[in-house]
Amino acid sequence: MYITMKDKEMFGFAGLYTSPCEQYPGGTAAIITTAPNELMVPIHNRMPAILLPAHEDLWLDPTMTDMSEAMSVLLP
């Protein structure tokens, strides 16, 4: 499937990563998924959590440690 935003603009997914270490020299990464929105329901039962542009800086802030604040931006 080739999926884009309706306006064809780029968008960010919420994800997690670890820095390279001895056990994982390339580091690790995962995309966080959530329940699908109404457009994705016919395709799959999960979808990546798409970050609104206003939430991208919060998600990328390495000093942000408030779990409830982080979870509040994980929306279909």
C-alpha cells in the first residue's frame, strides 16, 4: 500500500530508538502503532501513531519524561 496524507504533505510517526551499543551495534528502532482511524480500518487493524506537527517537538525532546504527556499525542 502507498499511503499519504490527503494534502500529500510529509508527516511524522511516533517511534522509539536506542543508540548503538555492543549488543546492537546499529541501535534499534520501532514505530509505535495505535488503533486505525476510519480511513485505515479497511486496510488493517493497526496503524502508525501519526504525530501532529504541533506535537513533533514534544515527542523528539530527549528531556521530556512525562509518560501521560507522551501518551496524549499518540493518536490514530
